[in-house]
Amino acid sequence: MIRFARLAVLGVTAGFLIGAGWVRPVAAQGSGSATLDASRAHGQLLCGIAGNIPGFSLPDSQGIMKGLDADTCRAVAAAALGDAGKAKFVPTTTQNRFTALQSGEVDLLARETTWTLGREGNLGLEFAWINYYDGTGFLVKTSAGVKSAKEMDGATVCVQPGSSTELAINDYFRLNKLKFTPITIADLSEIQAAFLSGRCDAYSTDASALATFRFTQGPKANDLVLLPEIISKEPLGVMVRKGDDKWFDLVRWTFAAMITAEEKGITSANVDTFMDSTDPDIRRLLGVEGDMGKALGLDNKWAYNVIKQVGNLGEMWDRDITPMGVPRGINNLWNKGGLQYAPPIR
Ligand SMILES: N[C@@H](CCC(=O)N[C@@H](CS)C(=O)NCC(=O)O)C(=O)O
């Protein structure tokens, strides 16, 4: 069932009803962003996540959504609405995630989604930032004795349909003149069970998800091995609808704020001690000086709220990914050997 609701076109009040009904009507009331106005009116930021991936989005024993994608939603809610608690998590699948964003069911998609030209060019959606630099990997049983993906000629590989992994493994086997048989299974627990029960020789997806899946096997983690080859670039991005540039800006600069905070050593715990800093960059970031928030259609405390309530980018990593045993690597800041680099907030 397709639901079209908020058409994120500035100043246009539009709604379409096909099948199930309205999600939210559009009304640009003044911020210049229809999405921001609707979120404010409803006091909620609707955020599409997976909801079943440790380290990215998974409820804890109290039902609180944890993970890097969940915290991405919280950070945008803190910037947009002044309250990280206003992020409402909407589970989406690998297959329905784009429809959820296109239809207005969610305002933001933070769901391990690889930024590709095909997606950005064809779906009416765009990527505001990369919250995890990933790559496609292969998980195999240790007992198989396979040491390299190059030894997988003739293998069966479990893969989720609708994922960029499908294309990545096709390319890899073709390039290396190896044969393989894909076994496509949409449901996550089903694909994992299929792999564990031996229905496929390898399970392929983003290396982060393979690492966290392996981690959750506890003592049985040693029965599984991640092959050394990372066969594709999978920059996992945060997506918004095209046509609402102000909303795009807000999401993009929320990341710039978290990166700048990390660069400057500002954390959720110590941010208040920086309010009388003499560093002009910090003063602008925290809204003590200048009108950076206003430029985004927000209060000048937007970045303060993000840092205070969610933290800087490194805090997010330490809280969500480090416990899964994944080193930060290229996800570190640019001045620590990584790729995360923020343009200046000025
Ligand atoms: N990054 C890839 C893969 C994304 C993906 O589907 N990841 C799996 C990794 S576990 C997932 O989220 N599965 C959960 C589900 O489909 O419920 C893409 O954008 O297509």
C-alpha cells in the first residue's frame, strides 16, 4: 500500500491519498522547511531506522532504541525541535525504506543505506551526510577453512534483496571470474538462520552488520570468520527527500556540529564549561556569538542542544559501536586518520 502525504515542496500544501490514508499534511509556516514545520506542529521527528541491528538501531531491555542510527535521529531531533526525546522511531525494512521516506511516513532515513548515484538520481531522495563508512564483506564458517574470498568459486552466498550488497557481490565475482549462486532472503532473522544452518557457504552484507552479528553469537563467535576482503565502498548515509533544502541543510549541519564538537573536545558532559570560551569557533558553535542557528531556521542553541543531549560524534561511536568490538578506523575524524571532516560553522 502506497501512502503519499507530505510533498516536501516549499510553500505547497499538498496531500495525496492512495489506499491507507494521510500521514501528515504539508504546511510550510515560516521556517522555510515544510518538513521542519510539520515536525514542529506534531512535536515529533519521524525517523526511519532498521530496529533490528545491534550497534545501529536495536531496542534495549527497557525498550529504548540504541545505536548509531538511533542517535543520529536523536541528534537531528535535538537540533530541529530542541529535544532529542522527540525522535520517534519507525522500523523500516531493506525493501520498504525508500517508500517510507518518499511517502512522508518518515522525515529522515538513518538505516545503513549506501549512498549511490542510482539511488540519489532515481528516487527523489538525497543523502545529507555519511554516518558510517562501511564496505561489503563475507562471513563464513571457520570450519570451512576458507581464508580469502578468492577461494569462493562456486559458493552459495546469502544476501538480502533490495540491498546494494546484491550488486557488489555480482560485480566482485564477475570481475574475478568466479561463479557463485546468490540465495536471496528478505527477512533478517531468516537469512541469518539460513547461513548458520549451512544453507549458504557465506553471508554477505555490510561488514559492520557482519561484525555485530558475529559479536552477538557470544562464545560461538569463533565459529564464524569475516574474510579479509572488503569488496565495495558502502558509505552509509542519512537520507532526506529532495525539494526541502532547508531540511537537508539542518541534517547536514547537525553532523558538522557533532564533528566540530569532537575536534574541540566538547562533550555532552563538559559542554557547559565551554560557554565562556574565547575561541570564536566554539562561541559560534554554541550560539554564544553569531546567528548560525538562525541561518538554519533554528534557535542559536541548536548545536548546544545536540551536544548536550546526544554528544559529539566520537561519543556516539564509543557508546554505540565500540561495544561491538569494531575499531573506528576510517570513521575517525580527518585529523586522526579518518574521513569525517566538517566544513566551518561560520
Ligand atoms: N548498505 C546496504 C545494505 C543495507 C541493509 O539492508 N543492511 C542489512 C544489514 S543486517 C539490514 O539492515 N537488514 C535488516 C532488515 O532487513 O531487517 C544498502 O544500503 O543496501
